[in-house]
Amino acid sequence: TDRISKMGVPLLYQVIPIMDKLTELLDATAANQNLHPVVRAAMASGCKVLDKYYAKTDESVLYRCAMLLHPRYKTAYFAKQNWPSEWVDTAIQILRAEWQKNYK
């Protein structure tokens, strides 16, 4: 969250990695048996809200295209995060279709 605060608004290619990191942190906190049940429940609720907004990234091709075109990420990010290969293949197909439609 410090990174988001310093930059104001994340760029498209940063949205998915930030949401992945937030999901990881919320899941770990929700599963931590050493924490008070109220805290764990709040983290679980946070996961549900984050999942709702994460799903909205599928409504725009821009998030996928930005990730695939960014030199730091490309497909390596998705492989490192163990994303299903079908999702990555679909993202590549979407990127190619956008290129054909708008730039070729």
C-alpha cells in the first residue's frame, strides 16, 4: 500500500500484481490461528471484496494486454504465480486479436 500511496494511482500493468500481493497477505492473515477470530473474519471479508474487484479486471482486455506487453512481466509473471495455462493462452489470444483489430 505504500507503493500505491506514493504513486497516487497504479498503472494498468501494476494492478494485477498488487491485487495478487493483497490477496496473498489477506489469505495468510485470515488463516493465522494466532490472531483474534474477529481479525481473521475481517481478513476473510476483505478477501471476498478483493475477489469481487479482481474479477472486474476480466471485463477489460487492457489489464491483460498491459501485463503481457510490459517487459518486466510478459508471460513469466503468470508462470511464476502458477496461473492456469488456459488463462495465459486466452490472454495471449486477446492481445493478438487486439493487435490485429487496432494496429495491423
